[in-house]
Amino acid sequence: MGLIHIPAGGRFPNGTAFAPSSEDKAVKPIRVSVWETRRATYQQALRIYLAGKAIVRETVACAVHVGELLSFREREARLRVVWDPLPSSRGHGGDAHCGIEGLDHLPGGSRKEHKKLLDDIAQRAVRIDEAAWQASGQGTPGPSLSVEARSAHPGISRRLVALISVFVVLAGVLAGIEIGRRQVNPLRVLPAASVGSQIERRITEELSAALDESESVPQPSLPIVPAANARVGFVYLGICDGGAWTKAYFGGLPACGSDGTLPANITARRGTKVRGTLPAGGKFGDEVGRLRFGEAVRLVRIHPMLGDLPLPGPKVVWGEISR
Amino acid sequence: MIYQLPEATEIDTAILICQRDPVLGLAEETRALQSGQLDLEWGRWSQFLDSLTFPSGPLAPEHVGEVRKIWTVLLDQLGFRLRLPMTQLTPDGAIQLSWDSGRHYVDIDIHPDGSLAWFYRDRTTGALDGTEEDTLISLPNDLLARLTLLLT
């Protein structure tokens, strides 16, 4: 499982969710890592799943009954679900770890038939959230898994096993985000303000004040290289990933190219004023883009000053590069 | 070329020109703005793609660029009735775009070198289509025909 973006109304999972990852392929026979939902909480499984991963974001999970999965053994005799408990050093819930074997694509086999099998399994799977996970673990617990269940799949044939994937939510995530392996300070949450003529002032004054408290490393001049296909016209807020804050409101630049894209290189000095327009329907809190400051990359978003209130129309905002 | 950011001024019509999206195009973007229905979902998807690139993500910008190229071609060929795809990384390092209407399912795997593989399934008739190898370098007409089955 890996990074995924699910559009509104999109169905999750598809067959790719059940394709063995590189970590799954590290063991022989290849096992797709899953969790038996009655022996671990979602948070326990999540904690183990995310351990050591560089990028920590939102997650999504899907689950399938083992019995239904094993109904495909007529087509793939290698299919089985085994109990594969993790060492206790990995944390609580490790004994709920299981593996699905037989999902790897054999060399020389038909790709289309393999994907058809994965698609069939995905059709039996359902997307679940933490509440659904917990609900599946309620009721009378079945007999405890024995060590023998490691190779005897009938021992867990009626259980629900779940996969976890990293699910990127690009709006409204305010918790600390890891970029690479460095922790980024979380944005300070400011009081909500009504939509009105004071937006610009609030942004430039309140947000600046909030961010200034966290800034510590002066950077007098920052080359800004917008990401490819950056959406010109949005307002960006840069977040420094080196422990210090850098802010930049950005967008709607008259200096942009005639094709609407940003020029390849822009030098923004401290004190440089920029401006931009939030589109109708846009919400503060929307993460709208990313800028490259020299070699560093900052995730950027419109500050969530307005909560979830959609803007009634295009709104000009402006600010300045302070560092 | 080095550009100096301009001083902030009042909003003017030039803003709309600058808001032209490289993919959506000026007309679409302006229409969306005027109707108040700017496709924020598109924006989020675009940002997701950006987030995949090094160093915040595991991929090279060129790889994501290939995805954007293909999306541009798809929009050019099929128009905006094609929904945004579910997008994910596959275990073998490709970026996968997938569409699922219930009956029809299509996915395209785009590899770092730009090579493609695709898969189609009609869950009602059982028909399968697609590639067995990741050797395509452009979108075949068969794939575009399958995708038309998913237009809204």
C-alpha cells in the first residue's frame, strides 16, 4: 500500500490495494500485510504500519473477510491467509498481523488475468474507517489464534483482515507534517473570522504575528521556484521545513508568463509584496500548492482563518515576504 | 531570467489572465470562476501529484510530469466529462490512474520512463483488455475507446 488520492465519490479500494508492496515482497513466500481487526485496534495497527515511514499523512483502510478471499482459491491455488505475528517490540497489536499469500504476479503469467483476480478481491473488500474497524472487533471474540494458525488458514477463515494505506488529504490538515525526515512545525490555529473586508488585514497582521513567534532563522533573500504547473492566482503560504518559519503569500502575479504559468525563476526579497486571488468556492484551509525555496520545498496552504466557509466570490488577498 | 515580484495593487482583469490554469485553460478557468464552481477537486488532485515529488515525496518531478502530460492528452481527447482518477503509487513504482463506474474499470500505470501499461475490465460481460507489458509510449486508441465508457 502506498500514497493514494481518492477523488470525491471515488471507490476504494481497487485491485492495486492487494498487490504486494516491496516490503511484502521482502519475505518468501510473498505476503500482503494485513491486520486481523479483532486482535488490534486501528490505532495500534496504524502505529506499527507507519513506524519508520518518512511521510506521515492521513490513512484509509479496507477490509475483506478471509472466507470470501479464500473463495478465489479455485483460480489461484496459492491463496491463503496466514497468521504472521510481529515481535512484541513492534508495539501492541503486532499479534494481529497476518499475511495474504498468492497475490503476487508470477513471471510468465497473464497480467490481465492477475489484475482480474485482484479486482475481484477488491470488489469483495470494503473501505472502513476506525469506527468500522472497532465495530468489527466487538461481540464475542472467536477462539484465540494459535501458533499453528501461522500455516493453517482455516483458523482465521471467518475473520476480517484489513489493509491500511496512506491516504493524502490535502485540505485542512493542521497537525505537524513530516517532510522528508524532518518535522515541520504545525500551523498555529487562529480564531475564525467572518468573511469581510478585513480579510487582507487579518491575514497580514494576525498571521504574520503568529508566524513571527515561530520564526528564528533569518533568510534575507529567497529564490522562489514554483512547482511545475503551479496554479497561478492562488495564495500560497510557505512553511519552512528547517525548524524556522518562512511565509509568502503568492499568486496572481502580473509577471507570470503569457501562457498563465509562473516564470521559471522569481527572486523574492524580504519586504517584497505579493498578491493573489482566492477563487469563489475556495476555502481557507485548502492546501493549494507548494513552492520551492531554493532547494527546500514547503508545503503551502491557505491559512484556515475562515474555517470551512466558502468565499462568496473571488477575493484578493495580499501580503509580503518577510524573510 | 530573474523576475522581481511586483508591488501589490488592486485587483484587475489581468488577475484572471494570470489565473489561467496550464491544463484547464483560460476559458475553462474563467467560466469556473464566473460560475463559482472552480474545480477545487482538480486543485487538490494536482497538489497531490506535486506532493509525490522529491523531496517531500518519493518520485522524480519528471515522473509526475508524465502523468500531467497524459492527463492533458486525455482531456484533449475526451473532454471534461472524464472524472478525476483515483491516483496511487503501485508497488512497482508506477503512478496509477484508475476509473471505476461499477461496470467498467480502467487503470493506466505510468512508469518513470514514461512507459505505460493499462487494464480494462467489463465486470458485466467479463471482457478484458489492456497490455501485458509496460512498453507503450503513447495512449492507444483502444484505451481511449474504453475510457469513453466511463464518461459522465
